[in-house]
Amino acid sequence: FLAYGLDKTEAVNLYCGSALVIIVFLQCLASYLEERKSHAVMNSLKSMMPSQCSVVRDGLPRRIPASELVIGDVVLLKGGDRVPADLRLIQTSGLKVESSSLTGEPDAFEMSVAHTHEEPHESKNLAFNTSQCTEGAAVGVVIRTSDRTLIGMVAKLATATKVQVSTLQKEVTRIVKFVTMLAIFLALCILIIGFSQGVRWQLVVNLVITVFCANVPQGLPATVTSCLGIAAKRMHKRQVLVKNLEVIETLGSASCICSDKTGTLTQNR
């Protein structure tokens, strides 16, 4: 557009500028759609958190939002409920709890009021937030709420992880730096040669802008996003959730994955 403003007789500059604007818009739109799809799947995980729960207050059972629970509240659980906070069970009646959101184990285990293990997450008298009650009933006392629960601490550790630059980002950055330096060098050469030869300054500026546009890889972001998006869709068909597209390239470079939950990787359980 700048070149067209300097020399309006060259309509091709206007066409090229319009084409570049359309390309950049489509690149941004493609990146936005892919990221929105990933974030939508991640936001759907919030449904794991129970919105209402049954408690005993002032001697009467009532339904309250799970966010209003405080330490010491007496919570009533039954089959089909999600545990709204970390609870110490004081009464059980055939209660079975499935804690795959924390442990990765799909089987439900019978709970009791007895302290059975020194490790809190292994003891059967503790039920943790987001666990699913599959059958039976129980009464528990709230011992931790909000981000002080076990799942809250896990989430805090996940969000506190330092974000590292992926190999793909490093390579793309290296290519962009190289192309930028090349474009600046060629533009300076054209600028020096053009003024030394007495060429009209409008034509020299037009050539400099053309060199910059020619060296900018407009299709690179779209190509990278499309390739990663195709890989993400293939992984999604295999029940693999991809939060960040850049992770796909890093995962593709992995030759060995160590995990103590074999069923999670081999059987998706």
C-alpha cells in the first residue's frame, strides 16, 4: 500500500497489498480456530467439578453450591455424586469411589472409616475432590477445599510449570531471523545501488518494499499450523487430547515414554 501511495500508476502494488492482507487474515483465522478447538476441549473438563452438593447445616440437610463449602462441613454422599471437596469419611454404607481423575485407575474401590495407609491418597477413609461415587452412601467431613485439595495442588503444579520453547519454535525463529537478515541485506544493496545510479527515489523505495515482501514467507505460518492441525486431528481420533499444537512436534521426536500407568497409554483406560 505504501508503494501504491508513492506511485499510483502501478496498480499491481495495490493488488499485492490486498492479497497479503487476505493471506495474513486467513493465517490468523486458521491459528485461532485450532487454538479455540483445543481450549474448548480443555474447558469441557471443568464439568468434572460438581456444582451442587448435599450438606448438613443447623441439623438439617440442604443443597448448596460446592464453592460455598468450608472446612468442617458435613457432606452427604450417594451413588452418582462427585466428591465436592477432600473429605474424611465418618460413616459409610457400601460406598465405592472411582478416582481415575487423580490416579488414572478406572476401577472403583470400596471406602471405609478406618485409616488403612500412611499415605493420605492411599487410605480408604479419605475421598478426594472430583472423585466419582459409583454406589453406596457415606457421610464425610470437609478437610480441604478449593486449590488446597489434592486436585487443586496438582492443577497448581501444572500451571506453575515453566513454559519452554519447543524445538519447532526454535527452528522457525532461526529461519525467520535468517530471512530477515537476508531481506535487510538485499534492501540495503538495492538502496545503495539505486541512489548511486541516479534512479528515481520512488522506484528505489518500491523495489525495497518489493524485496521485503518477496522474502517474507507468508505461507510459513499457515503451512506449519495446517500440518500441526492435521496431526492433532489424527491424534484426536485416537483419543489423545492436544492442548498446545507445538507439543505435537516435540512428541513426534520422542523415542521412549516412561509411565507407571501402562493401561493409560496402551489401553486408554
